[in-house]
Amino acid sequence: MWLADTSVKRPVFATMFIMALVVLGVVSYPEIGVDLFPRVDFPIVTISTNLKGASPEVIDIDITDKIEGAVNTINGVKSITSGSTEGTSRITVEFVLERDIDLAVQDVREKVALIRNKLPDDIEEPRIAKVDPDATAVMWLNLAGQKSVRDISTYVDEVLKEKLQRISGVGDIQLWGLRLRQVRVWIDAKRLRAYGLTASDIASALKKQNIELPAGRIESLTKEYTVKIKGEFPNVAAFSDLIVAYNNGSPVRLRDVGRVEDGMEEQRSIVRFNGVPAVALGIQKQSGTNTVAVVNAVRREIENIRTTLPPGITLNIAIDQSNFIRRSIDEVKRHLILGSLFAILAVFIFLRNIRTTLISAVALPISIISTFALLRAFDFTFNNMTMLALTLSVGLLIDDAIIVIENIYRHVEDGMPPKEAATFATSEIGLAVMATTFAIVAIFLPVAFMKGMIGRFFLQFALTVVFSVLISLLVSFTLTPMLASLFLKRVALHKGESAASLSRRGIAGRFSAILENGYKKLEDGYRHVLLFSLNNRIVMLIGALVLFIGSIYMTRYLGKEFTPPEDQGQFIVRLEAPIDYSVAKADELFRPAEQIVRGMPEVRAVYSVQGIGGTVYRGLLMVSLIPKKERTKNQMELKKEIRQRLRKFPGLKASAEDFSMIGGGQRQVPIQYSVRGNDIEALRYYTRQISSALSKKQGFVDIDTSLEMGKPELKVTIDRDKAADLGVDVATIAEAINLLISGEAEVTKFKDDSHGKRYDLRLRLNSDERRNPDDLGLLYVRSKSGNLVELRNLIRIQEGGGPSVINRVDRQRAITLFASLEDKPLGAAMIDLNEIAAGILPPDYTPNTVDRQIPCRNHLDI
């Protein structure tokens, strides 16, 4: 063993060689990021397409189905899921893990481009992007104060957002509760009728008389002038004087048929922090950046921002996901240190020599610190996987040094000089040490090449173990024999010395004698067990076989989940009102639920957000708890208590689930069970049957489905023959309804020169003239001949309901059942769920129709 021999002969060389590794590790340590899990790229691509005002059925048929058909032919597609809601199509394409995600995105873009001419002309261009696991907010801020919502929203949009986006590592800012400035023209339908005008007349006048265009250049012999036509209104009040038409020779101004308001956007979301109205800001980090580093940078900038906030406005941190990451990593670090100390203590108890213990213990810090350099070189982070690997390796790192030092110590006991013993003993035991180390490498290295998503997460774990044990092998062949040759002395204890003679050597001798007696008894006991095993080989083989088969059988009752439930000190309460509730009505239902959660003594703060996913009847409470040591109930118990308290509210569906620290999905629940088929009515029936049966089983809570039916809907059918006879085309009718009822059409822009900003101007009927379905028929449109025609002569209004969302999985209609568990193992829950589904679903439903449950711990999708 030339390495050990060189180290003994050249101790300075060995010391400097090992110190170089240590210095590299120390220098690399500050550069290593901190996160909860390793960064993993999900091979998933999303396609989002918007068509304003279109129903879910139209979106599903005209957009979703055609895009799915195009991308389904791409190589490597594993599954396609989609959701068609009002005005929006969202398709998620999952590829096999081996597929290059960047090339997959290019293929998707090409396929969508090929069928673009088959999609409706007035859609917004499809947005294609790969799913980013970092695309979730790592911190939520709230801005509140004594200012109006519009003033706060303006400050957030124009000032605060830009300051936060300039922070290194911040990717995007999610905003909720924002109501920006908007010029609203409220039309009086009766006055409009009295003056013989239509919504199109008002919109046309606004577009033509509020305009600013460049008009070329005027060039003289010495100068050049740019000509700009200033045709925009200087202030909001000036819009009221706009002449929109003439009636019997008299001008009709905008104020004669309505009123102009310098207001703000329609309220479609409500945000409160601890009951106080606020604007929510979600800090989203850049892809691949470190969560803790980004949050630290944001915290530093917040301290600077607070000094510049307008009077009466406060900026606070509501939710900080880095707190849990810090606590988790700090806890693992503490166990790593304790494990190292206990490993050294165990070595001392068995070797009973301080010098040999210290020499072997040196391998621990050197191996761990040197591993930091490799972590930095491979761009790993301190996360649960790498820290778990280091903690697990503590017992392995010292093994090589123990074997070497014990053999050196044995030869010194026999009278060999320490320097000679270090060289001879290391060469004697070297092959065995290498075999032990490479056996460990052979066990853990294949983990780094595991297939599937689990393999991606365990890559850093496996390589960290391999790095550390290889460095420990290097230390045992260099530093360990070198230190032994210098610091081991000839020992007085020889093989024939008894425990009685040891006890006469003072306290240390008596302690050593006690241990010696204990080892003797342990050795005798082991000898009896070994003799019994050798004399009864058949019995031992049968017993081992029974244990093996029994263990395999028991695995069916073990739960399966990606990560175990943890007390993060924060969780989510999802709230859902009846589907036909308005913003204000849903808020009336959510407020008492919010107050109950806020009133719990374990709750530190509650961030309430209504209007999730553009649906006003949905909301969530982001609940932050006081430190774990200050409360008597854990997070799971608090979620159970909240479920029980919120059941008393009629019409309210409430569920509690954990925050997810891993991105890439929809709901943070352990059970997601999908039923597929082409008959939506049959799917609805079977899903409700399974859901009803599941609710009667103990342990299942928060049972919900992705089915959303019963959304009130007014279907306006146009009598084309009458419209043609009266000279009114369909586009004119649709435009009139869209302008005055939806209020979403941007008619023109108002430029505020004092701020240098442009704001939308939109038309809409007064609220009291659009409360009933019959109000639609009272609107007027202009025919080709110039006459006014009342819409009730041209349209038929039918009140009904339809699905709010149409889901597909692999091009089949699908309904997903969601459920959480309470005091029930996941394995037992899956057995119950499969038995229930087998008893309800008809025999012709193939295994491909029903998905097996897949545990999901996905990011909060809001």
C-alpha cells in the first residue's frame, strides 16, 4: 500500500493533501444553497388558450379537442390532461422522463402552429411553456393601510412590484386583490333609448374622438419637426362633454346618456390579512435559484422599502415557506452533529483508548467537510436528501478508520514499533478496507441511476453517500496511519492481562474492567446463539424464510407516499361556496369561517384570498401557526379540529391540506382517483356513487370531485330570420350585449399626463338595469337602414345550467375524486377505495379507465 507508506514517511505531504480537501470544502460551504428538496425538472408542458366569453362546451370542442389531437402524435407523450372552463383552455402534456423537455416544447409549438388555422380566429395566441417546479410563491406579503384599495393597488403595480422584481433571484410577483384604476362609463339604458342611440354609437364616438396619432414630419431648410395630433382628452371629466350624436340638431353629450367615473376594476377577488383588507403579493423565485437565499434577499429589501412607504401603508410578511426549510435543515444538522458525537463515543467505549479514538474520529469532520466541495462542484444544495445522506454516512465514514486503527493498535500491543505497525497493519488490512468501502459504493451508486421521478430525487442522496465514503477511504489510507505512527505509544496492556489487574489502575482502569467484563458476557451470549444456529441449520433457514415471506406480505398494508406528513407550522384551508354565489354572497359565507380559524389560540395569522382561479365562489385561507413548542396541538390535530368546526356552515365546503414544498400539480391531497369514459352523465353517476360510499368509510375526509355542475347560464338564441328581415346581423347583436353587459371590452384608453400612464376605458350598463334576464331584451341595436330594433324582437333567452369545467385525461372525459385521510394509513385506504370502485363500476370499464391512486404532494395552484 504505497499511499499509506508514503503518508507515514512523509507526514507533511499527507497533512497538506488532506488539508487541501478540507480548505476546498470550507470555501465551498457558503456557496451551497439551502432548499427542502433537490431541484427536479418535470417533463411537463402546458398549453393555455383564451377565448373571451366562450362557454366550456365551445372551448372543449373548438380548441381543446383540436390541440389535443395535434400534440398526441408527438414522440414520448405519456399522458394528456386538460380542463376547459369559461373562456380558457388549459392542456397539460406529460412526457416520459427520458424526453428532452426543451425539444418537447419545440415539438409542441410546431404542432400547435400547424393547426392554428383550424382554431377560432379571435382567440389569444396559445401560450406554451414547460412546467417549472419553482413556479410557486415562496413568500406572501400583504400591503394594507388607511388608503383606498385603488391607491394601494396603484402603488403596488407602479412602484412596489418593480422594486421587488429587481431583487436578485426573484422571478415574478403574483398579485391578488388588486383593483387598478379604470375609467368606467355607466350607461343609462332609458336615456340611450330616449335619444335613439345604441351602445355601438357610444363606443364609436369614444374611439374616434379620443385618439393620438403621429402625423409625419415637416422639414424646413434648417429644421425638422415631428407632427403629433393631440386628440386625447386631458382629464376624465372632459369625457362627459364628448358629443356622441345630434338629436334634432342639438348635440347629445356623453353625460346626457350616462356618467363617467374615474374608478377601478370590477371586484373579482377579495384579500384580507387577519381580517384587514389588503393586497397580496406572492414572491416567485427564478427557476433554479435557492429558496432561502431569495427569501433572505427579499427580507433585506423589505426593510429598505418600509422606510419609503407612503404614510398610512404597512408592508408585512404573511407566509414564509423558508421558515420550514430552515427548521428542517437545522434539525438535520443537529442530528448530524449528535450522530457524529455518539459515533465517537461508541468507538471510545469499545477501543477504550483516547488516542486511538481521536485518530479514528478525525475521519468524520474531514470526510464531511471535504464532501462540501463535491456538492458545490455538482451544483447540489443542502436539502433533505443530501443532509440525510451525510447523516446516514456518519456511521460509515468512521468504519474504514476504525478497521485500520484497530489493526495498527493490535500490532502495537504485540510490541511492534508504531511507525512500522502503521505501515504493516495498513497494508495487511488494506484490501479488506477497500472491499468494505466499494461494497457500500456498489449499494448506493445504482440508486443514482434509478428510473422514474423517485430516481431524480434520490440522485443527490446517492452521490453524496458515495462522495463521503470514498473520501473516508482516502483518509483511512493517508491521515489515519500517519497519525497512528506519530501519536500511538507502546501500550502496557498485553494479551494476557486480566480485568482484575486493570481494576488496580485507578478510575480509568476500573471503568475499562467493567467494559471488559461486559464484552466477555456479550461474547459468551453470542457464542451460544451462534452454536445453536450452526447446530439447527434447517430450523434457522425455515425461520428466515417465514420472516421474509411475512415481511413481503405486510408491505401491502404499508402506506405509500412521497413524503410523510410534517408539522410545517402552516397549512391551507380551501373554501367553496355554492357555484351560483356572487362575490359578495360568497364573502358573507367565508367571513365567519375565517373568524373561527383566526380565533383559535394556536393560529398566528390568517391570509384570506377569495377568487381562486377566476372563480368568485372559491377561496382559501393560508393559516400560519405559532411555534410548535408554544402549542399543545400539532398541525394534523388542528386541521381535524378546523374540519369539524366548519361543518356547521350550510352550503360551505371546507377542506384542510398541507402546503406543498414540491411544485407540479393541482391539489395537495393524498388520494386522487380518476374515472374516465366518453359518457359524461355515466361518469357523473359513478363518481357520485363512489364519493357517497367513500364518505361512509371511517378515515376519509375532505371528499371532493373535479365535477362542477349547476352554474346558472343564460343562453341567448338569435332568430336569424327576423334579424335578417329587420337588417340586423348577428355581430351587431353580440357586440351590443358584450359592451353593455360584460363591461370587459376595452373601448379606448385614457392617458394621464401627470403620471405618464394609460388606463382602460370601458362601457357598461348601470347595475340596476342588468339584474334580471329580461333586461337583455330591453337593449336596442341599429339596423342597416338606421332604425332602432329592440333585442326582445330578435332573441330568445333560455335559463339553464351547464358544467363549469370539462376535464379530459388521455382524450377521454374524466372526473377526478379527491380525498384526504384522518387517522387512516394510506395502504388501508387504497384497499377500501379499490373495493368500493370495483363494486360500483360496471364490468365493461377497463383498467385503463380507472386510474390507480397516486399519492401527490403538489404545489398550491391558485
